[in-house]
Amino acid sequence: MRQLQVVDAAELALAYAAAEYAVALDGDALPLRVGRPARDLEAYWPAARYVFVSAWNPASQPHSDSANQTADERLVARLVAAGVQRHAAWAQDQTGQWREPGWLLADLDDALANALARDFGQAGVLAWRRGEPVRLRMLIARPPDAESAEHTDWVED
């Protein structure tokens, strides 16, 4: 497992929570937002729980497209080997200048989801149970100056 060196974890959590997320299902792009239910997605693709994860730009540090695509291929291979259901998804900042492809996964155990994200150097994922608002799960230590956010969880191992 990688140890992430994040310069400002509190700022990163705020950026992740404000980001725009979407999943591609049968030609439609269904939006996901932290703190809001994902009713359209859940009606379209029923599951007990959901996780959005990306292999791109570990620790939110830019990497080349080639390096990111290689990491994504490794992630997909792991998902296929584990039999995890997935759909293409993405995250982007509100200006559209920072965009990362990823995967929306169904019914993945929380511990496995966290381990998978950490193995690919990710500081956070979206994770929620059907019928509940989308939550941001930060996988790094919560800094003392981090503002409390209703739909952000900090998980340390």
C-alpha cells in the first residue's frame, strides 16, 4: 500500500466535495454530487452500495496520460479478476479544467474499496448506500484544521 504525501488534505477534501461527477450508462451521463442522493443512477442500475474510484493522478498530482492509462488498465484488470460490476465514470472540477476518468463500482465491500483506492494512490473515493446521499470518503488522516462537512468521512487505517 502506498503512503500518500498530500500537501493540504483539508483543501483537497473541499475540492473533491465540490467536484462534479458522472457515470455513463447506456449513452446517458448521470450526475453524482456529494451530499445529494443519486436516485436516477440507483433506479437505472440497482445495487446495495456504490463506489467511485479512479487510478488517475495519484495523490492529485498530474501524471502523463500514458502513466494514467497504464494505471487504469491495472485497475480494470483487478476489477475483472474480482468480478466487480462497473461502469465508466469521471470526476472534474467545476471549471472543467481537471478531469479524471474512473469507474463506478457496485456492491463492493467498504474495506476492499478502501484498499483498492489506496493501492492506486487515491486520497478519496465517493461511497454510499442505496437511498442515501453520496458521501466523500477521504482515505488519509484528517488534519486538525479540516472543516467539518456533513457528507465527508475521514478513514484512517
